[in-house]
Amino acid sequence: MAKRLVSNLINKNRHLKMADALYRVILQRRPPLDEQTFTALSFQLPSQFESRVSDMLHSEEFKIMALPGLVAEATHNWTGKRVFFLHVPKTAGTSVRMALIKSVGTPAFEFYNRLPSVEDSMRNLENNFWPLWVGHQNISSFPQGLEGITIFRETRSRVLSAYRQRSRAALVESPHILNSKILEKKNSQARATISKPFGTWLKTSMGLGVLGYFIPPEEGTQYRSKEFKSYISEISEPRLETILNESLSRFTHAAWSHNEPAILRAISGISGSEIDALPRENVYPNLEGYPPQILDSETLAKLSAVQEKEAALYKVAHEQGLIPLLSKSEADDLFEITAKRLGFTFT
């Protein structure tokens, strides 16, 4: 009996030390007693050590709070390229991100989290050490001193694709969302989206478009706030071009999403490492059951208005030598191909 008690005590202490070591090494902090005790107790079950390690490595805390410091130490003497990728949604950006990780040769700081506390903590870091930043972020969120790359897409095609993506979860389970509460929220939002005609959704969902990523918010204004949307809508055309010229000067490479050879050249050019193929990431088959949507004259006019507003962005990008301009026939062809593929019909 005494030997068993001693053995249990030794195992308990060993498990507590193992739990403490995991938190220190992976999450770079000491655990509170309750976390340490819970983790130590879990080690009594088969395969729980490996499970806890996996959970920590895939946690938001590790990616946001611990990984930057680890990479900072690993890249202290970094001599390669320092790159940021402004990921405009629905522009093949997931594939580009994976290709950049491989070609730059370092993990990416995936700057997608919009928690204010996280943003504040990152701004307080000496964060220019990080070799590769990526995210759906405003241009002002990326550190200075990094070379920029971004991918553009024909405006109307991107809007159609955004609508389909936001309603897709109503038809197919996402393999990327493991949290059941978040998954249900996404599914609920998707069901609400898919129940609306595309034109109705367009009225309320495309206030920023792409311009919001390339126009720094005024001091004291939150990115994506109502005030920021109003600010963008009130910018005069000459002032808009001035702002865009300054923002786009931070980019050394860009491409259109439909031009894979140009994307590959852009990635190779900015990373300094040759890449000859894009990984196929986040690719979904066409889905049966996706309700058909009709593009009537009113909806087409709204899409054209978004296209006209964004034309200044592509004009400036072209003038800076980042991309060729699309002719009207090229843009229309891309739009019609996308509409057909995504189940939209014209009246």
C-alpha cells in the first residue's frame, strides 16, 4: 500500500513537471495551477501527451503569442527576403500564401485575427524581424520595411465568388473549422446568406470592396467601421489616386488571379526563390443544390458601380508597373465565365 502511494505521488509529480515543461516550451509561459493540474491528470490516459502537444501547437495562443518570439529568435540573423502579402479575399490567396511560405522559407505570421488586444500587443513588438506576414488586412497594418505582394481579381467575378463562399457552409461542412460553436455560427450565417437573392445581399455586404484594404484609416478611425466606410465614400477622385499611389508604392509585385504564370513570376521575384507551380488549396467542387441566382439589370448596374469605383486602384497599380490593365472584353469574359461556373444566369 505504501509503495503504491509513493508510486502515485512520484507519477503525479512527474506529470506536473511534464505539464509545466510543455507550457514553458510551447506556449512560452508558466501555466496557472488549474491548467497545470488538468494537463497532468490527462497524462494518465493513453495518447494524451501527444494530444495535448498537438492542441497547443494548433492553438491561437501559440500562433499569436508564442510563435512570433520563437521565429524572432530563429531569424535573428535572417538574410533572406522580408515580405508581406496583402491577401484580398477570393483572389487565389490561400494558394499564394502556401507558395510564399515555401519560397520564402519561413513560417508566415498569419495576421488574420481582428482581436483589438492582439493587434495592440503586436504593434508593441519589434515586429520587423518577422520574414513573412500575410492576412486580410489594411495596408497600414503591415510593418514598414517589408516588400509587398498582392493579387487582384476582376471586380464582378470576385463579388460573385464572395457571395458563394459565404453561403457555401450551408451546403458543405468546412474542413478548416474544428470549434463546434464557431462552425454553427458560420453555418447559421451561411443559411441566412443563401436564403437571400444575390442582389439583396449585394446592397448590404459590399460597402468596402477592395479599396478598404489599400486606404489607411484616418487617425482615430477603426478599420472596417462605419466611419471608415463613410470616409472612403467621400474621398474625391484626385485624392483617392494620391492615397492609392502612396499605398501601392509599398508593393514590388502583383498579378491578376486568372494569370497563373504572372502569379508564379511575382512570387519568385519577391521571394528570390524560383517557384514553378501553385499548390491547389481551398478548392471546392461545384456544388449541386446551390440555388441559381439571376443577374438582372439592377444587380448588374450595382456590380458595375463597384467595378467603376475600384477602377482607380487598378489604374494606379498599372501606372506603377504592377499589373496590365484589363480590356473591357477581357473583364467581361472573366465575369461571364465566373457567373456560369457559380450558377448565375443573366436575364
